[in-house]
Amino acid sequence: MLDLTYTAPTPKVIAGAKHDWELVIGMEIHAQVSSNAKLFSGASTSFGAEPNANVAFVDAAMPGMLPVINEFCVEQAVRTGLGLKAQINLFSAFDRKNYFYPDLPQGYQISQLYHPIVGEGEVLVELSPGVARRVRIERIHLEQDAGKSIHDMDPAMSFVDLNRTGVALMEIVSRPDIRGPEEAAAYVGKLRQILRYLGTCDGNMQNGNLRADVNVSVCRPGAYERYQETQDFSHLGTRCEIKNMNSMRFIQLAIDYEARRQIAILEDGGKVEQETRLYDPDKNETRSMRSKEEAFDYRYFPCPDLLPLEIEQGWVDDIAASMPELPDAKKARFMGDFGLTDYDANVLTADLDSAAFFESVAQGRDGKIAANWVINELFGRLNKVGLAIAESPVSAAQLGGMLDLLAKGEITGKMAKGLFEILWTEGGDPAEQAAKHGMKAVTDTGEIERALDALIAANPEQVEKAKLNAKLAGWFTGQVLKATGGKANPAVVNAMVAQKLGL
């Protein structure tokens, strides 16, 4: 495992006109379960379908239609809980959350309030190399998504698309352990990374498959510590919820704006009202959406159409046995097995495709050299042209083959850069392409020696300068490389220069 030092929360301090204030943030992440079918029906969950194409009778709340639980969605929730080191509840139950939206045909949402499927867990957020914060997870519950209201297709009418209705969501609720905008974004990023590794959510925020409700409050310095001692939320101030955030950058901007808005109200002698707000990125401000409801406002009661879930520990154990290597474990292994720096390991384990590509390249080779080529040359080029690692014109096998030629001294570093360009544009086998384009390092030490001897004989003053200052010996190396058209091995030339000049 990673050698991490866990730190106490470092609050973001905002100076008001009269006092200093600290931020307290809790988050509710709605993660769409990766499943081909919805939570209570067999309708497709594919994104981009024609409006109302992915709707079963139960999704449309047709009379007499009853929900049937999708076992795979339950499995995905359990897998997520295990990935977050959380308690898996062998008994859980569904409840009806009653409220009216035009895009919620039933008039209620099937959710889990009293008996969620997953209990307390944690997310470890690394803030700097070797330094991490632990954000506690309060619970994860399964629930169905609502549909989508469309207001911009007609000036006088609104339309409803029920394709999302009934799609399975995992609501991942954190404790109020997050203390600043940057930490909030880092938490969402780390959680999304874990979900992607687990394969339980694709984390696509643009499509709405991962959305964050951000609860923000402000308090005076020392109040958070009193909350920690007493677990009395009143110390933390009145919270406001910013709904449906789907951008890391906007999450940070919204938190900062909302905190300053609350501070201005409090310092003016006013009272912050608990409410749900929306963030407007064009104006960089939050605006009121509705008063914040409490649980009793939704008139929760056990869903009469669904039996409680009673799962066996053996089933949970089978899921645990099939768990993939998660980001922190993979990062620690890359650092240990390949000698990578913390930064390089972070970059290479950011997503599964990148990690798998690197590991294929590095297997049986120098891990640091492989990391340098993958991060600087390959990733740099992919980013420049806007391609994902899965779309790379250079495969892991091709890049690995090129590094083999470099390690054997058959090509030089300069040649390798040229060969990489050829593989990018033309493809092909690295060895065959190197031969075709005349890329072959000069390994004949006799040829190198003859070129060096000629240089030494023609430049006696430069020889004397190099003997007085060894750094100037690099001039001879450069001249030999130039004389051989860059085909000589620089390491061989350097060694010969040092020997000839007695350095």
C-alpha cells in the first residue's frame, strides 16, 4: 500500500469584512450504475437514443405495472461499497419518496432512506505526494433517476423525455469532512476514478452520469472542532445545497461564490435560509431553486411493491474475490515494481487504459524509461491532437519494440524520436521501419575512434581546455556525433572521450 500520512482537515479560511470564516462541505454524488438495463425494468440505458425510446411500461407508470429489481444493479452497489471499504448491509429495503415533477410519472421516486444497501466507508484523497485526507462516507443507497424536461424546443410548450426515468443511481453521501473548493474537486475526482476502476459507473459528467449535490455552510474558526467533539451539526451553520453540478471547475467556483454569499448575509446581521440552489456558470453565481425539504416533507414510507433485499454474505464474499486492483494499490505497485516517482505513478494510474498501456510497455523493460516515453512523448502527442489512449496510433507493442532497439543500442535517442514519428504516421514494425529508413546506430568503435582521433589532432587548444575543465569535453562528443550523422551511441562516445583525454 501507499505510504501516506493522513492529515486533519485544513479549512479554507475566507476573510469577511468583520470576521474570518471557515468552509464546511458535504457532498451527495449521484452515480449512474453501469448496467445495460434500468433498476426496475428491462429498458435500455443507452445514451443518445431518440426521446422516449428507452421506456418500459413500468418506467412510464402504466396502471398495474410493478417494479422488478435488477440483481446486477444490486451487485454493482455492493462492489462500490467494497471499493470504498464500506459496510455492506445484508438487509436493505426500498422506500417511496413522494414528490411531483412532470418528468416523474409515478409521482414518487423509489429510493432507500431507512435501510440503505451500503453503510459507512471512506475515500482517501491525496492532496500532495504522501499526504492524504480521509473523507468519510455516510451511506450509499440505490434509487431510480427521474426523466428530463425540455423547455427550449417550443416557446409555448415543454416536453418530457423519459429515457432516464428508472435508470439506476447510487447516491454516495459523504460526511461534512471537506473543507475547501479544491478539496471538494479532488474528492469528486478520486471517487470517479475508483468507480471507473470498479466498472460500476463510467463517471461521464458531460452526459449526467455523475452529478454532485454540494452542501455548503460557513462557520467561525473552532466551530468545526466543536462539531467533531459533539457531532452537533448546529455548530456548522445553516447549509445550502447546490444542485446537479457536473463539472469540477464549476464545483469549485460555485462553492466559493456560495460561501461568500452566506458570509455577506451573516455579517450584515441576516440569517441564512436552508434551501436548494442552482449554479449559473455564465453569471458565476448561485440562485434559489426551492426551499430545502426535510425527510418528512417527502412522506417517505416503505415501498409496498418491493420486498426487502436480503443478501447472503457468501455472495458478497464472491464479489469481493473478483474485485480489481484499485488506484491506490496500483500506484503503490508501479512505484515499487518500476521505480516510478509519485507524480509519474499518479499520471499513469489516472485511468485504467493508461495504466494498462504503460504496464504493457514497461513489462520486462526499464520502467523509468518506459514511463518517460509514455508520459512525455505519447501522452503529449495524444493531448495535442485530442485523442484518447485507446485511439493511439502507436500501440504498446510498437512502443515497447522501439524501446528494445534503444536498449540494445541499435538506435540512438535521437533516432528513437524519429522512429516514434514514423510509427505514429505510418505504423509498422519498429525494427523493420528502422531498417527501411536507415536508422542504425554506429557500433563500430573503430569508426568512432578514428573520428575522435582526428578531432583531437586538429584541436589541441580545445584538448587543453577540456583537461582543465571536464565539462568542456562535451564539445568532442558533439563533434563526433555530428561527424557520424548522429548515429554514434552517445554513451560510447562519452566514455571514449574521457579515456582519450585522461579525464
